[in-house]
Amino acid sequence: MFKLIVILLVALIFEAVGVVLLSQGLKEIGEMEGITPAALKRVFVQGITNRKILLGVLFEAIFFAALLVLLARADVSLVWPLTSLGFLFTTMAAKIISHEHVSVLRWSGVILIVIGALLVGWSEKQKKEHRRPSGAEVVKSESRG
């Protein structure tokens, strides 16, 4: 479980910074004047040449790869709710990197999300503590010893 949490936390840091970089890059490009071929071309060309967008996409890809590893090794009902900790990391990254103002009300919402994620993590611990080995598992563990 410890290894899973470490992988998740590192992945969520990549995800948070990636989202902030994507936001910054998109703001640098600016809004589309309309949905015309010329406007689409401009946004596309500027998007694939913008360093913040490219780095943001790379960081999001790293997050996604780590998420695939986690989902292959643990219950989706554990991993997916724990990804909500990304709200905390993303809010912190937005505050630190983009110098966004984060109100007390918004921080309160983030704290509620973190509390929910902690409850999900705690439920995994409870699940393991309540598991009782069946007769076959006892025989296997005794034969190994």
C-alpha cells in the first residue's frame, strides 16, 4: 500500500503542474475569434509550438501512465477516489506557479475533498484488517513456513 501511495502522490504532482502549465499556455495563445479554418489553424499551430502546452501534455501523459500502473495493481474503488487529492495539489500549484488567489471558501472545499480521499484510504486499511483467511489460505501459509 505504501508503494501505491508514493506512486500516486508523485503522479498527482505531475498532473497538478501539468494542468497549471496547460492553463498558462492556453492563456498565452488567447481565445479563438470564431470557429473558422484560419482560427483553428492558428490555435493548433500555436498550441503545438507552445512550450508550456507541450510540457503540460507530457506531465499529463506521465500521470496517465502512472494511473494505468496503479489501476492494474489495486482496486479502482481505492485508486480513483484517491486521485481526488489532485485537487489539493492543483490548487497549491495554481497558487504557487500562477499566483492565483484562492479564497477561504475554495480552500474549504479542497479540504472537504481531501477528507473524503482520506476516508477512502482508511476504508482500504479497514478492509485488510477485517479479512479472515479461509481454510485453504491457512493451509497454504502453514505449508510455506
